[in-house]
Amino acid sequence: MARVSDVRHVLVLPDRDAAEEVAEALGERFGVDEEPRLVRDALAGEDDAEDAQWLVVLRDEAGRLDPGELNDFAAEWEGWREEP
């Protein structure tokens, strides 16, 4: 039986607009076919929505996306790639 890898990349962005732009640009820059998932991540102890970070989660079962390139890409929007 073939083992399926569940490789995911999580990009952390400062706000929803940045996360939406990154999700859209991923297809153009990296040829990502699957729609990335956007997740609001409230910071611990913060009630204000303005203090939330946004995560862009994308699957990469083939392992073809370079983590360093994704980190540099997220940095263009003042974000970063979260290490697993």
C-alpha cells in the first residue's frame, strides 16, 4: 500500500487582506491548483479582531514547494512560514 504524505505549509499573515492576496498570488507564483484555506488565528488573550493573525494553509502532498521560497514569499506581505 502506498503511503500518502500529508505535507502542509502554514503562512502567517498580519491581516485578512494580506492573507487573501497571498492565497490568490500562490497560484500565479507557484502554480498551486488547490485553493488554500484561510484561518483567523486570534492571539492569546486578545478579544479585538484587529489583533488577529491570518493563516494561509496549503497542502503539498508532492512536496514540490520549497519552504524557503514560501517564507520569502510571505515576507512580501510582512508574514512568514510557520515551521511544523
